[in-house]
Amino acid sequence: MAAPLPRLVVASGNPGKLGELRALAAALATEIVSQRELGVAAVAETEDSFLGNALLKARHAARATGAAALADDSGLEVDALGGAPGVHSARYAGEGASDADNNRRLLAALAGVAPPWPARYRAVLVLVRGPDDPAPLVAEGRWEGRIAAAPRGAAGFGYDPLFIPAGEERTVAELGPAEKNRRSHRAQALAALLAAWRSQP
């Protein structure tokens, strides 16, 4: 099993995402810090896939800090919208849009489509040991579900008030952080990443 990293930089400025990754990634490093804490600005997400953006963010953080870096790119895919908002989830209602703005835009886009609205959360995690790591660790998680007719719940972030996981009647925002961290797309991806890490010589 690979030894814990001395430091792991999380390439995110999103407080909700950072909190989840910190809680989930504790086994990887003795110290986990965000790139924002180290004064590293976010890089523009110019790729057209979750994997492309996660790699871009991880290499940027590693290059700026000289430490190993963990990056996630994730989003919501709605079947009735051809997989949108997808990689544009964080800015679906425009640059600088709030979570509430994005949720409103999503419901407006679905207004002419009869429910149910099958959807999934997807997350791709990338761990690089340095900016030019030739073999980054990559893992993906998917959380299937459907979109609610109106936002419900106060926990979580992003589309959590609208996303109802398969087998549930509650939205993710009604589940609470502990349950979300056990079941989410990000939790699934990190479990796979940890398994890959532990399998290394």
C-alpha cells in the first residue's frame, strides 16, 4: 500500500465541494489544504469533458504549489436535456451564477417536458503527484436519480435541492452531509481512487 502523501492540495475553491473532499480524502495525506489557502487562483475550465477539466485543474494546482494535487470535475446530466448541464453545471445560468440561479434555469429548461426526469450526478477525480505526472490516478463515480419538480431541503450545494437519488423520495439537500458522503458520486469516485492508491506497490 502506498504511503500517505505529506501534503495534498485540493484544486477547488468551492466550499461545499472542498468540505466533502477533505472529509473523504483524509486517508491520502497527512495535510490537506485548498489551493485558495495557498493563494493559487483557479484555472479556466476549458475542456469539454469532466476528465479533461479535472486533469487541467490537478496539474495547475501541482505546478503552482509543488505538491501532489487532487482535482474533481463533476456535474449533473439530465437525459431529457441531452445530458445538459453536464460540464457546464456550475455556470449553467451564466458566469457567476448562484446555485439558485442554476436550479431555476434547470427547471425552466424542463418546463415543456413531461416528468419523470431521469438524471445522474457524475464525478471524475484525478490525483497527480506532480504537474508532469505521466500516470495520474483517475476514478469516476455516478449517482443515478431524477429531478424534483421544485427545490427541497437546505443541506448540500449545487443541484442537491433538485436531485432525488434512485430509491429515495428525499432530495440530496434533505439527506444531510453524512449520508451524502456515504452515497454520492464523489464518494464513489474517491473510494475507487483510494482502492487504486492502495493497490500501488
